[in-house]
Amino acid sequence: MKRELNLLGLDKDPKDTKVVVAMSGGVDSSTAAALMKKQGYNVVGVTLKLYDNNKEVAHSKVCCSGQDILDAKRVAHKLDIKHKVFYYQSKFKEGVINNFVDSYLKGETPIPCVQCNKTVKFNDLFEESKNLKADALITGHYVKSVTKNNVTEMYRGIDENRDQSYFLFNTTREQLNFLRFPLGNLLKEETRKIAKNLDLNVADKPDSQDICFVPNGDYVSVIKKLRPDSFRKGNIKDISGKVLGAHDGIINFTIGQRKGIKIPYKEPLYVIDIIADKNEIIVGSKKDLLTKEILLKELNFLVDKKFFKNEIFVKVRSTGKLLRSKLNLNNGSTKLTLLEDEYGISPGQACVFYKKDDLGYKVLGGGWITKN
């Protein structure tokens, strides 16, 4: 008689199923660990130390700080599960922080959380989990995973305000088949209620709001510290090439920005383009921000390319809405045509692909927005 699959979609009894839970020290990953323990799995909690703390970071709302490691240890003790800390500071600096700075200096708007997931969290932690002979890697992301015939598909979480699928588009097929996301079918308030019922010390802990290595959201100060020579004065021009004023460094601007331009004009000015090699900021009206076509690079596909013969939905920023689009894979560079209006799309951001089916919006993959 064929054994019924466990709740993770694996053909093993929960007590014989070893899972590694990535525990950041917050309520989400702690609750994910608690759910795995409650369901009878053999749980090992793992926390990553990604950067060295300073006073600014210690008092800001970030993840993976020293306090978070302590909180994760306390939760692991409460749950009576093994807990390990991996020290990834050098890997994180090389793969995430340096990439973040380089991207800004190119005039892009980077997303370090995607790079973090791609590198240390899902690449290195994937290997660590394999070394621990785990059957699955569990995270507290608000993403729905559906496993059938040993293949896991990723969907938007049911809590649209918390959905984190945008940040996971670069997950490989091999990694996705090993990953599980137990919070994808929960609302945030339900997660906190579970944590309170289980008397977890992090049940009321505030959510992290800042990029973990950027205290209080001040990314300019981080770049100034790491690359002090990158702040050079340059021209601010309109779209016709006329010089309207000067800036103190392109690092202070992102495409779509309105505040901080500081140029008197007959209408509101927005940053339309950042030309890094000329150290120039191009400004214009809001209508100049309208984008109909996007060039993409470094695409990652989680499904067969036949899915792209028809219309798909895309998100071009983490807080953006789903947009009807058509992907053209037949030319040298991959071009996406937007079938709905969108403004202020910036190179360096991700463009994530979705397709709606009976289970929700499936993640098909994605790519990086580029100028050329």
C-alpha cells in the first residue's frame, strides 16, 4: 500500500523527515520552525550572521542583527530543537553589499534582498542543508509552494500585502524543489496569533523594515563610507540636453524621484534617466516616465518557455501591481512589452513573471531590467 505524502509533499513519515529551518530571529521564521516541530518533523534551526554589528544597526529595524541571532537561539531552546549559526560576513559583503554599491554607481536601483536570497540564503544555505542530510529547507517567506510528483511550484502568498515571491524569482529549479514555504497560506495576523499561542518570545517583535546593512534606510551614507570617491558634482539636464542645474552625486537619485531635485521649474520635475558614464541626471515631466517596453537580462526560468507564447503578468517593482505583458524571446536581447501603462521603471530592479491558474499566480521566473 502506497504511503500518503506528508504535508511537505515528501514520501516519509514526519519523524523521519529532517528539515533545516532558516531562522532570522523574527516572528515569521520562528513560527515556521514551530509549525515544523508541531507537525512532528526533525527540525534543525540555522541562523546566518551576515555582517558585523555597529551601534547604528543595533538600534534600527533590520534583520540578521546580533539581537536577532539571540532571539533565534531563544526560540530554538523553547522549541527544543538543534540550532546552528553560520558566519557568512565575507560571503555577504562580496555577494551582496559590493553588488549593491556597484549597482548604484551604475545609475541603477538595486535590490539587495534578491541578491541575498540568490547567494548566501539559497545557494550556500542550500549546500549546508544538503551537508546536514536534510530532506527540505524551510523558510518563513510569504510564498505559497505546491509540491506534486517531487516538483515544487511557487505561487504568490495569499496575503498580497506580504507576498515575497518577487524577491525569489532567481531561485533555481533544483533549489525550489528542495524549498518549502509553510506560511504561504497564512495572513500575517494569523502568523502572529500562532506565535502567541505557542508563547514564542518574538510573537510581538516588530517586522524588519530596513535593508539589513543600511541603518535607518540611509543607503547614501553606506556608499559614502565604502566608496567616498564616488560623490562627484555633475549636471542636471532636461530631456533636450539643456543644463538646468547641478547635483552632488548621482548616488543621491533614482529614476522616478521627484523630491530633492531642487530646481525651480514651471511643472514638477522627475528623474527620467541617470547617465553614469557622463555623471548626468536627466529630468522631465511625469509623462516622460511612461514606459512601454523593457529590456531584460540574466533571465531565470522556472517553467518551460511555452508558457510565454501568450500574455503573462509581471511585477516591475516589489510594491507594484501585476501588469499584463508580452515577452518576446525571439530576438538577441529579451524585450518585454507592457500592455498597461507604468511609470518610472528603473534598471537594476527585477521584472518577475506570473501566470494565473486555479491555484493562484504561479511564478514563472524573471530577469533584471537593463538599459541595453
